[in-house]
Amino acid sequence: MRTQSRITNNNTDFKETIDVACIGMLTPAEVYVVDQMPDWNAGSLWKARADFISDDAAIVACCIKKWGLSSGLVCNKLGNDISGQNVIDELESLGVIGQFIKDENLTTPHEIVISDSRGGRTYVWDRREDLLSTMEVADISVIEVAKCAYADWYDYPHNLTAIKEAVHQKIPLLINIEDQYQNFESIKELVRLATWVQCTPNQTNNSHRRDDTCRQLLKEGVEGIIFTGSEEGCMWATNSESFAVKAPSIDLVDANGAGAVLSSGFLYGYSKGWDFEASCKFAVSAASLQCQEISPSALPVERIIEVSQGLETVRF
């Protein structure tokens, strides 16, 4: 009996440049949208639901491809089951490049998200060691020909092989560290490998000042920092400039995945050769408009650009 089924994307051509190579966990997911989170031992009606491919690296890869650029994905293996096959079929239909492997010794993971009308969310996910460890031996060929790369802190240290390849190839790398700057010692190795980092304010602990965090990260050698601020948009900081892009007014539906869409927008702009202000404005526009949809979405580029051109930039 075969213990492993290997599937390689038929669109794979590593002789051509890939715009964005993404490194991270791959899992099918579903989101349920409610008016408010139910109390413990209580229930709630859901208003809408949707299936999507998660985690953030996979969301970025899908968004980049839907916006008309090329993307690659370095990820974990999946189970040799229907869920795994469905994920692979969707990635291949989109044209995301990578080597996607089904293993009969694994079960495909799954993620469930509950998102409320105030922009909050909670989730349960399946991050077993037997799945995560398969990232350590994943095919990293897509990185060699990429313009830039993306990775997440929560896949560390299993994503280190692929991250170090990006550094070795001198490929600009965006690492989303979210609020882990508060636990700097645990992610110091990641920060020192990153070209840019993306940070998210901790919603329950405001003891870390944003400016202090930026100074600390820049001191470690990071070239640029995207500090997201939900409805406040984002702040961009380097050693030579800093500015904030204000978010547009929206009718909030589902904020799940907005951070990954923002990452996608920034890397889209970079891949197109835009300056950092234009890239940040596109990123804020894309993430904001996504919050009016259910599940992480790649809305039409023309619409995102139209909204981005009206966003205010405040320089410090």
C-alpha cells in the first residue's frame, strides 16, 4: 500500500519569477458571523457563514493570485482525505504554485472561526506537531525565484528552513509577528531575519507604546514596520520616515482575515514596484473593504485602488 500521495501543481515553472512566495500552515477553514459572541454554555444564531483556505500565508497566496500576480506556497502536508483533496483542488484551480502533498498517515486539519459585528473573533484550530513538522521538509523551490516572501510568527520554528532560504537568496521578507513584540525574546531570531515586520496591537494590554516598539524593532535591523490599527488604518515606520494611513469608513461585517489581506496588499504594491506609501494605502483599502465581506476576500483591484486614492496620509 502506498503511504503517501504526492501532487505537484501542473502550473509549476520555477524558471519564471514568482511575485510572492508564502510560507506557512495550510488548512481548510470556515467562518460563522454572529451579532455578538454567545455567553458560555449558551448559543447564538449565525447570520452568515463561508468556507475559505487558511492560515494567513495561504490567504496571502490566494489574494495575490486573485489580483493577477503569481504566488507560491511552502506549506505542511495534508491528509489523504476529501478535505485535503478539496484544498489542493482549489489551490490548483487558482493557479497557486507549490508542491502539495497528501499523506495517508495524516489527517487534514480544520479551523473554525466565529466573528462578531464589532470586529471581534474567536477560533479553534488544529495545529498538531505531526502536521507542523512537515513544513520543515517542504519543497522550497518557489522561494528561489520570488520577488518577495511572507511568513508568520506562529509557524516558528517549523518555518525556519524556508525563511532562511529567503534570507540566503536575499529576497525581501515580511514576517507578521502580530502582538508578539511583547514577548520579544521568543521571536528575536525571526525579527533578525525579517526585512519588514507587521505588528498588531494587543487588545488587552496597552503597556507597550507603539513608538517604543518600532524603535526596538528598527534597532534589531528591521528595515520597515507595518503597525496595523484596525479602524485606524496602519502606521509605516523606517529609520528615515514614518506615516499613518487612515482607514475609510465601512459597514463592518466580518474582520476575520483582515490582517492577512493587509499583508497581501502591501506585498502586491511592492511587487508592482510602488513606493511604500502607495503600497500601504492599497493594503489599508484592501483590508478595510474585505471587512464588508464574509471571509478573507480579494476584491477587484480597480475598486481597491479607487478607495486607496482617497485615503489620508499623515506624516510624523
